[in-house]
Amino acid sequence: MSIPTPSVIQPVSKHTYMIIKLRNIIVSTRSKYQSIDIVELEEYGKALVLDNLVQSTEIDEHIYHECLVHPVMITHPNPKKVLVIGGGEGATVREVLKHPVEKVIMVDIDEDVVKLSKQYLKSMSEKVFTDKRVEVIIMDGKEYIEKTNEQFDIIILDLTDPYASEIAYELYTEKFYGKVKEKLVSDGMIVTQAGSSFYYEEVYDKVLNSVKSTFPIIKEYNVWIPSFGYACNFIIGSLKYDPEKLSINEIEKRISERKIYTKFYSAKAHIALFNLPIYRRGNS
């Protein structure tokens, strides 16, 4: 097998790797928390790579961020105040701002990721960091949840995969979700990125069960992200609203009323996401 040089060799699981041809290194550094690389990849364009794992690329980041944000935001009839934990490159907040929100707080632990993204990944963040509705707080997300007195309609957890480290996994536990729930209004909702149920089924089930133990309404879905090399999982926890109960006409109405433009997400995609099976080894 011929491996292109130079290349990015990304672990997809403990035993599977994806090789992506590297076009150019824009910046390569290390913060207090992790290695940070902003590179250009063949087929994917500019990419944010943290600890050798692709987080976002110009070509397909819209698939991830639209599917993380819009199912939960469309399900809520009036999302005004939103918390995003993680999401340093700004693309999650970009999608949130497509809705008629009044306030978005983004909490990210790594100031260097935010600074470098502002400088080199403007196509992903667009104008979110200068939007008056957005407040960026550099802080550990777990600590913020423990200390804040703010209440939110929606909380979006755009985090490192739960199997990335013990510190990462702390943000996927029943204890943490219990604290997150306390920061929601009475009809609030959360959504979390949940890694890969196919390659890390045991860890995924722990996360799923933690959300199930905390919220009365739970919905899981997944979508293939080309630059990740797998179908990425998401889990919604809701205190009142069920994303599967929305009709296609109601979804289309909300998209139209809110004047939302998307590349991947749509009313049909919303219905499809919740009807696709969850990828597991037993399904193959």
C-alpha cells in the first residue's frame, strides 16, 4: 500500500486509521491543553486538527455543525438564549445565529484555538465573534456549568469525543448532565456530540444511558462525516419537546419563518435523521 507523503494519519478507532494527503501546514503549535494544527488537506481544504484528530474541514464541516445545531433548535418553538460549550472555531455558534436568538454564550477551555480560528478559519466562523449577541468565555465547560446562575433554552455540547481522555469523559456523565439540566428553563433542551457508536459502542452506550437517566425525552441520531471517517453520533435530551413529533410541514414552516439557509439540513433531512438506524457493529 502506498501512503501519500506528506499526509495526515488520523486514528478512526483503536485499530482503524484514515490517511489524508496534506497540502500545506498553515500553523502548528501546542497550547496549554493540546496540539493545534491548522492545515490544508487535499479534498477537504483548510482543517482544524487537535491532538492529531480532525475537528472541522472547510468542505464538510457544515454537515456536522448543521446536524448538531438545527434539529434541537428547530424543535424548540422559541429558542432565545443558547449556551455552547466547546466549538472554538465558531461554526456551531454560526449555525445557532441563523435562528432568532437574543443571546449566545460560547465557553471554550482553549483560548489559543479561538484565537487561531479567528485568524485562519474565518470561513468557518464568518462574523460570529463580532456579533453583539455573542459572548465568548474562556473557561473549562464543567467549571462554568457548576458556577453560572444563567438559565438557557438550549445547551449545545460541542465537545471532544468521550473516549478521547478521562477529562473529556467527565463531560458525558450522568452527574454532569444533572448539572446541565439545572441550567435549563422548564422546557429546555440539550444536544451533545457523542462520538462513534460503531467503533466505540460501549462508551457510546454509557453516554446514552447517562442522558436517559437525566431527561424524560431522549432522541439519538447519526450522520456520516467524510473527514472523520465514520458516522458521528448525536443525542438530544429534552424536558418537553420531541424532535420526532414535528411534521415535515411544521419543520418547513419554522425554517421559512426563521429564514434559515442551510446546505445539508432540511425538513426532509430532519425526518430522515431520526429514522436512520444507529450504526453499531451488530447492524453490519
